[in-house]
Amino acid sequence: MNEYDSTRILDLTKKINYVPTTNLSEANCYILNTCHIREKATDKVYHDIGRIKKNFRNKIKPIILVAGCVAQAEGEILLKKEKYIDAVIGPQSYHKINEMILNLEKKSKSENFTEFDVIEKFDTLNSLKNSDSNISSFLTVQEGCDKFCKFCVVPYTRGPEFSRTIKELTKEANQLAENGAKEIILLGQNVNAYNNKKKRLSDLIFEISKIKNLKRIRYSTSHPLDFSEDLIEAHKNFKKLMPVIHLPVQSGSNKILDAMNRKHTINEYLELIEKLKNAKPNIKFSSDFIIGYPGETDEDYQQTVKLMKNIEFIHSYSFIFSARPGTPAFGLKKVDQKISKERLINFQSIAERIKTNYRKTLINKIIPVLFENKIKNENKYFGRDEYFNSVVVQSDNNLSGKIINVRILKSNQNTLYGKFISKLNYENFAA
Ligand code: SF4
């Protein structure tokens, strides 16, 4: 979502004649768009500012803005701790960024814009044409979260759930397609909680799938509790909807799920997976895992391993529990770090084995790949298959924006390598 926000900030600041530069030591203004999910992100802000300071030693200081969830959660602390920062701006105040920059051009007073003005924000952004021209583009459809998982900062940094209207989203999706997007990834902290005037995510997917030049639709990130029947049906009915779902589970233990306030059990999660498989037999899943959540015993951990082996997630993101200030889990007694680390290493090796075995099944298969860009200084193109696997092929022709059948020849940990077979006729795949 920060990537999407950054493109919108760029669209906004163009209005006051700011343009992006790759010459970092000559920028007049730095906007650090931050994430607060894990501790390291905050450290990175201080680290980056240290680097900027070095670049600008003996030069006129640029305007330094810290945007995003670190600004929202720790704005005052940042301003006090690092005087080089001129202002902080939270995710729901981006529509005020130009006002903030123009003020800072005139005076040197630090500023803090961290109110939750989400309606005003999207009203401002809706009036701007989206200039994002990536083949695969993000589109924020929903922000915020009302779930209050005990470890998570999102309800405090992004605020309550808010869904944009189908009308404005369809308009922006059309703009993205006109700019060359062939794939749109619908974003929300709780994307399947999307609800605007009783219109749900499946209604939005239906509308967007009518855009002729748009070939693929994905959405992220979902909560198991919000998987309504209509969304399950959408996977059966809409061919443009890709057959992989990111469905965070966090733990395989009911005790830990309850302690996290995830509001569902493992049986309910497994039932949901079954329903989705019945609707779309070739569907696959990816997930997030927190290892070493306070109170996690070895037995709880083994249940997480069992779940991983049972579902065989094709992509998984696992981290040791990181206590975030301001969340209910912050003060809880931590699992011994050595034990957490051992469990994480073991878990990741199991996840890797599952992924490797899955990738082996793709060797010699012919799969459709949407190519996104040429790899710098090489005659190779990068793309993704329907399951979000990275694929690289060699080609002297420009493949960007094309969906092409590729025979997979080999695979390493992160990438599949293949060779060009034919162009896929997508006319057969209308939603
Ligand atoms: S559902 Fe997701 S975004 Fe919401 S509180 Fe839980 S982890 Fe955070």
C-alpha cells in the first residue's frame, strides 16, 4: 500500500511543480514513506536520515518529510528525537502534503499532520489523474481495520475501515488501464472487508473485470472472517481473477489465535480453504506467520508446522513476533528469543522445501506469463505467472505488457526460468 501511496503523493506534489529525481544529493525535498509493522522500519528512518545528512553536509538542507505509519504512530517522538526532520504526515492526511511543503518552503517550523481525514483525503486524490503506468499496478480500495489483532498497529495508524466507492474505483482502474496497466492488484489492509453502500469486493471485481485491456485482477490482504460466499463465487465466475489468495493465518494453534484476537479457529480456516478449492480446484494459497507469539509453546508451534504441511502454501512470509508500542501485545512476556529463532529457522526450512517441491512440478510445464519489464542491461524480461511466481525469459523482442506462454526450464529459490512458446489469446478469457 505504501507503493500505491507513494505514486499518489507524487501525483499530488506535481501540482506544486515537484518532480522525482534520481540524483539524491540534489533533491530539494525528501519524503520518506514508512511502514510501522516491524521495529526495523523505524530504525531505517533514522538510518536513512543519517545518509541524507551526510549527502548534504555543507549544502542547503532539503525539506525532510516523514510520511506513513511511523509518522502516524511516532510523529512527536520523531520530531523531538531528530531535528533534521521538518514535518511528519500520517497516511490519512496525504491530501495536505502540498500545503505542508509550501509552508515549509517559507518557514522552518516543524509540522505534524496526523489527523484521520480519510474522506477528505480520497476526495482530493479522486480529483487527480493516476499517472501510475506499471504493467502491474496497485489500487487502494479500502483502508484501515476494525479487527484489532493484539499485535497489530494498523487500527491505530490507518484508523477505522473505510471503503472507496465503486464509481471512483472504476474510474481510477480505467485510468490505470489507459496508462498501460494489464494487471490491477486491489489493496486494503482488510481488502475483503470492502463494503461501500452494501457493495462488496465481488461487486467491485465484477465492474473492473469489464475493462477490456485489463487482463488480470488480484487482491490483498484478506482476513478469513470476511470471506463472504459471493467472493468465493467470484473465484468460480471471473476468469480474470487470479487463482492464488493471500490469506494470513499467523498461527496454527487455536490457543494462540485466540490470544491474538484473530476471531477464528483453525477448523474455520480449513473449512474456508476447502470451500475455495471446491469453487476453484486449481486455487493455491499464500500466508503470513508470526513465530514465537507470547505464550506460544512447542506444541502450539508444531500445530503451525502441521498447518503449513497440510495446506502447502506456495508463498509464505514468517517473522518472529515483534512487539509494537501501543498495541495490547506490547507488554506481554516474550518467548525466549533463542527458542523463537530456532523455531523460525525450522519453519522457514519446511516452507522452503514445500516451495521447492511445488516449483519442481512446474518444470517443463507451459504457463501464461504477464511480462512487466526488461531486466536492466540484459536481453531478458521479467514477468509473473498466474500464481504470482516470478518468471524470467530471454528475448530480443519487447515483451512488456504481453501475456505469453512460456515453457519452464528451471527454477531457483525465487525465480522460474523459461523460454517463449506463443502469445496467449486472451479473447477466450473474457470475464
Ligand atoms: S486484521 Fe490485519 S490489519 Fe487488522 S488488526 Fe489484524 S493483522 Fe492488523
